[in-house]
Amino acid sequence: MKKTIVGLVAAVLMHPVLAQYPSYGNHYDPQTGNRYNVQQFGDQTNIRGYNYNNGSTWNQTQRADGSYSGRDAQGNYYTGNHNTGRYHNYGTGRSCFGQGASRVCN
């Protein structure tokens, strides 16, 4: 499951959520067992997820300025910015900086 969440977070970090999900509302990914609810409030998009395979939940808020924050499936709070490539998970201590081939993570 951790690999699935990491892959999902990476996909969200690399692509705006609306490119991945063309409409707001509920979506289901049978490959991962994740159900997503996508809603827009003003200048931010909220994504809430639930995994049917293990019962975990996660969420992310994306803002128009490129920043985002949320909680992963283990409940760890994280923040980041699509424009700068900055990411930090406060529960695991993982940090990333930069974009593309120059992206560095610890």
C-alpha cells in the first residue's frame, strides 16, 4: 500500500489533479483500490481518498498558487509546491527540492 500511495502522490505532484480527473466528484481506480472525491472551493481543489483494499484514508489540498498540503495514508502531514518542486513530509522527514532530472530527495 505504501508503494501505491507514494506512486499516487508522485502522480499528483507531477500533474494537476484535473488533468488526471477530468471532472469533480467521485472516481474509482480498480487497479489500486482507491476511491477519490475531488471538490473545488474557491481557488483550491480538495482530494479525499479511501483505499478499499486496506481501509486507509488520505487527503490533499491543492491551491491555485501551486502549493499543496495533506495527510498520507499513515496520517503524516506533508506540504509542497508544484512550482518549485519543494516537498516535505513532517512524519517521515522526507524532503525533496527541484524539478525533473535535477530533483533531489532525501
